[in-house]
Amino acid sequence: MDKKIFKESKDRIRRYVAEHRLRDAFALARSLSEGMMNWELSREIERGEESYRYMLDYASRGAEDPGRSAMVADLGEKVLGVVDRLERENLKGDASTLYYNTLRYEDLQRGASLPEILRDYAKLSNDASLFGFAVSGVHSDAAKKLMTEREALERRIFNRIWVTHPLDRADVEALAHVISGELYAGYFKELVVWGLILGGLHYHDPARIDLLLDAYGSDMGRLSAAGLIGLMILMHTWRRRVLPRRVVAKLDAMKERKGWREDFRTVYMELVKTVDTDRITRKIRDEVVPEMLKLKPEIDKKINLNIENLDSAEMEENPQWQEMMESSGLADKLKEMSEIQEEGGDVMLGTFERLKTFPFFNEPANWFLPFHTDYSEFSGGASGDMQPVAELMAAAPFLCDSDKYSFMFSLQHVPAFQRDMMLSQFKAQGEQLAELQAASLTSGNADRKNVINKQVQNIYRFFRLFRRKGEFPNPFESGVNLSEVPLFAPDLREIDVLELVGQFYFSHGYYSQALEVFRRLAEDGATGAELYQKTGYAYQKTGDYESAVEYYKRAEMLDSRSDWTLRRLSRCLMLLHRPEEALERLRILEERHPEHAATALNIGRCLVELGRYDDAIGEYYKAEYLDEKSGKALRPLAWCLLMERDLGQSRKYYEKVIGAFSPTQEDYLNMGHLALAEGNFKEAMNFYSLNVTARMDGDTGRRTEAIDGFIADMRNDAPYLKRAGVDGELIPLLVDSLLYGI
């Protein structure tokens, strides 16, 4: 069937279900299935519609049915589920994405079901285990071959789980046995869970949610964390779809677990923090690395270090090194990076981005493979035995799994002596971290948080760096906002998660996202001056000054003593050209803090907008007295004096501006106005000419644009020139005279 027509039909069915028009939804779905000659799905639609007809007949007779709403929702979900399967069948024939390429390959291998493949894997895994080698006396080459076969089968199982939809009862039972049983290695169980998650992003399948709940309920820390991460991502992805009541009841039971509240908070915050990863990466790439590169020649020259014999202890102790770090600003940037890392920010993505080109990362499964020491590439080979290195890497808490694999593959191409030096430093840092963790009283919570942090980094890296990432539904593209998931609404109210999420967005400058959270908090009944202040500030930063004023006024009512609120409220009122209201707040600030030059400056601006130049002059004199060094009051003071025809004083301050600061095109324009008001036409023409030249900024190609800008400014300033005593009829003549001369 034509892909465009199918998509339009699917969109209509979704709309019908959302509007509870199930009759139309069933009819259109049946039309699609019959058009594709899928009689099995047609029969499913007929059975669903028959149930709907029985329910309608029951309702039309006025019978009470407390389960009616749930039944309508379930039937709507049944229609959507059938349409998903029809769409998948329609795309399977010729869609070129990796998902459908893999699906077509797996369809050719259907001789073995998923339960059978899992049984084969269990046997092969046992044969490849170290215990199996010891018992059977298998040679190491044969052992490595078995390991390679096992890894190939792991990828095959991941792919089968990924592209199977929907999971049937036998699949679910086999996968539940993997998750709960003791026969399979922990890393393989995690890989299975990630396969469930990746497949669940393509199509809604309640069976996957059910299995993720099993994973979360396990006693294995990493497996449990992966299950909850996947659960929250899929619940958000399919927030408009309906789960079976049995799965909802299971979710409610999981919420009664002792660690649910803390786990929910931790996972949600880690998902939220991914929004900041690109900013961190840009900061490292554009600020930290360039500063380090600029500093290197200076270090070599002043400290005379030989980089090949560099001793990290000497670097730390050398005062010249520290002084250069501080004077360059690099020390502050590195401190900021350290703080970001302590908060769980991903400072490693940019570092490892270029190390994701190894063939290993061509397979989706490998991006989700937990790092383990008996991976075949680490046993012998041209680069030597990497097993001791792998054991050291496995214990490193500051790298996620995919970065550990990147590091290991890159080490294989490093000369042995350099590798040994790097590993000795790496080992020392690992030992220090281990000591710190051992000394920590909250090591259990910290370990759990670190596991979740690194697993979120794993999945984020896939959607950010995988070479065919554009073919996958990306859960991070629009952010994982759990306040949109109805089943999590009670958790967000009971646990102070929304406040944490809102504060993260707010403090890192993501004001649009912060506003969404603040609005949800308000809907849940949250109030308070601080909430209104933050909401107002977020609106201000997004340019919605009207809304900002509304919330600043609410904050003002609850806390009239807040100078912070008054300053920002007055600023927004000034931007909205409501100077009288702004002036009212600024006078309060002036009374509280008469020594603040900024308040005097702002009062002066309000008075200027109100046309009260004489009063504004007094405020600008005050601002100049309080803050003479900055010179911020000089320009507006000179202008107000010009408007009041105090031409001598105006010239005094304009000349002070020209002498003390780099003159702007606006300064040249205003000096021309002043000279014109004084009757000094020659000087006026000279300053106007300088204004046009400044507008061109050395580019003669911008001459026409510069002249047009000058003419527009002269036209706009005509009323002010008349106020200063200039004959209005003279202005266009002077402009033409100037244009003849330049």
C-alpha cells in the first residue's frame, strides 16, 4: 500500500480513538487490513468491533457498567495495536532503515524461535565458560573461538528482541526466565533488557513494559537500574497509549518497593540532565581545549618541561604552572568542569566521540553491551594480552560501558611503553577513587546513582553518536518529561521531583523547559514568592515580558521587601514602555538603597521616556557622582542637557565621552546635533560625516546602507532637534549638503 496513504489513514485512526469514535476507527482499520489482504488481523478487528457492539447495546439499555470507560480505552488500544502491525508489515517489504533490514534478515531465520535461540545460547555460554574450559581441557584458541561464537549469538539475540513485534507468549516466558533465572550472566541479562527498550521505542508493546518491571524488581543492581530507565523512557514515549490493567497493577505494586522513591528521583534527574550534555561538550571543545592549547607553549617555555618525562606531581607543585592556569582563566574553567562532573554532568562525550569509529560500534547491540572482562578482543592477539587492562577498566567508576570499550580499542593501537605509563596513572586515580568511596558514609546511594548515571550515558551516546542514529526514534530529542505521563503524576506530587527538575532547568538556563515544570507545579497548587520569581525570570529570559510582569507582581504581593523582584519588575515595565509603573518601583529601591548608581540611572531613563528631562538630569548627576569610573551616566546626561538647551554643559560631557571612551556612531550623531544646536554647521557636518563612516565600518560596499541609516536617524531625531532649537526646515537641507560632500 502507498506509504503516504497509509500514514494519513493511521493518523485519522489515532484521531478517531482520541475522540472515542471507535466505530470509525474500526471501519478504517478494517479497510486497511483488507486492502493488504491480512485476513488474520481483519479477524482481530472484527472480534474487537463485536465486543464494542455488545458494549453499546448494553449501554443503550441504560445498564450500569463501572468498567465501561476502561473497556473503551482497551478497545481503542486494540485498534491502534493492529494498525501498528499493519504499518510494520507495509514497511517491511522495502523500507531501507536498519530496523527493517534486520527484520527482513531475521524473517529469513525463522526456523529457530527466540526461546530456542536462548536455549542454544545457554548451552554455548556454558561451553565457553572458564569452568567449561577447565573441565574439558579445550585449547585457548578453541576457547577464544567459542567466545567469539557466543558474542555473535548475543548480537543475534539482541537483534531478534529488538525487531520482534509484538512479543508472543512464548517469547515473554523465555525472556522472563532470562531476567529472573540464574543460568545467564548478568551482562547478558542487561543486554536483553536494552534490546527490549530499543525495540519498544519503535512500536508500543505492553509486554515489554511488563518485562522491564520484572528487571526493575530483580536483586541485581545494574539490571534493576536498566529496567527502570527503560520503563520511564517507554512510558513517556507511549504516554498517550493504554496499558493493560494487569500491567498497571504491577507498576503500582512496584511503587511500594522500599527504594522506589529514591530510584524514581535519581533516574528522572539523570534523564533530565542529558539536555545539558551538548552545552557541556561545546564548552569543553570551544573554551577549555583552546585555552589548554594556548597555554602549552607558555608552559614549555617558562617551566622547561619535557613532555615525554612529564611528572604529574611536579606539575601540581610548580607555582608557575598554577599562576599561568589562574591568569589564563583555565583554572576556573577546569574547576567548573569538575563541579559539573560531580553533579553527574557528562563531560566525557566530546572526549570519546571520535573513538566511536571502531568496527565494534557498527552494531547497535554493542552500544548497549555492558563492559565485561572476558570479551574475546581482550584475550591475546597482536596487541598482547589485554585482560589485566580490562580488569582495571571494569573497576573504573567514571566511564560508561561504551567509553570503556572505546578506551580499550584505542589502547590496542598505543605502543606498550606509553600504554604502561597511561595505565599506571589510570590505576592510581582508580585507587584514589576507591579509597574515597570506601570512606564515604553514603557509598551505597552513591554507587546506585553512579550506575544509573553511566547507563543513561550509554543510551544517550547511542542516540547521539551512532552512525545511523537518524533512523531511530530518539527519546531525548524533545526531552523525557515525566509530568506528561498520567501514571507517574502521583509520584511527581508525592516526591519533590518537579522542584528538582525545575531548578535544574532554571539554573542551567533552559528557561522554556523550566516554565513547563513551573506551570505544572502551579497546577498542582504550588505557590510562593520564590516560585513566582523564578517563573517571572524564566518568562523574562524568553522575551515574554507581559507574563514576566504578571508573575513578578505576584511575587511582589507575597514579598514586598524583595529588592530582587523590584529590580526585575521595573526592568520589564521599562521594556514594555510603562515608565510610570517602573518609576514607582524604582523610587522604593532608591529609598532603600540611595547609594546605588544603577537605580539612579534607571530612574533617569524612566523620566526621559516621560519627557521630564530636567528631573532626569538630577538623577544622572547623582549616578555620575556615585559611579564616576564607569561613565555610564555621561551619555544620557549629555543628551538631557542638550534637550534642556544647556549646550555648554552638554558639550562638556560629550567631549568627556569622546575623550575617555571609544566613540560610537551614536556619539558622532549626537555631537553633530549639539554642534547644530550651537549654530556650528561646519562642525556638525564633520560629525555627521564621521557617523556615516562609522556605519560603513571600513566596508565601502556598505555606503548606501550607511547613508540610508543616517537619513532615517535624522528623520527620527527631528523632533528632538526642534526641541534643542534647530529649525526643522534646515534639517533636510543639511542632509543633502552632507551627501554632496561625501
